[in-house]
Amino acid sequence: MSGITPIVLSGKQYAGSRAGLDKDIVAWTFDRPHGGRSFSFTGLDAHSAWSLPGMRQMVVNGVLWTAGVELPIEGAKCLIEDSQLEKLLTPRTPKKPAPE
């Protein structure tokens, strides 16, 4: 895990992790050996997570950090009204059951 900095660990137990951890790393940064930065996050599969201010701020700040933008100590703000957020989310429609 050289160059990797875990940011968020899942709350679920992960028995037998190759890294010897008891939880999954779901957000991390990577400083590339010859310069450059990467931010990865495996969450947000539930669109409702975008309504959480901390979740939005983590993603926005991760993207800005990757781009080399200097961030304030409290992080970049990413405020949005619920009504505006609702307009931006892709509607999810349930899949039709397969014919029998």
C-alpha cells in the first residue's frame, strides 16, 4: 500500500482481508511515484448518499485535491438545495421482472 492513504473505512467486517484489515477501505488517495495524485471512492451506489453534505464534500474535495487545487483547511464548500439536487440525480426505475 505504498503511497496509498486510506480516507474512509466501511462499517462492515471483512474477514480475511489481504491487507490484514477488519474493514474494507472505500475511499483512498494515491500519490504517484513520479508526481500526480489519484482519489478513489467506491461508494455512492445509492443516490440518496448525495444528500449527505459530508459525502458530497469528500468527493468534491477529492477531485479538487487530485487536480492540485489548494483547499482551505475546512475543505471546499459544496452546498446545494434539496430541490436542485433532486433535479441532478438520474431517476432510477425498477427493472421489470423477467418473463417466466
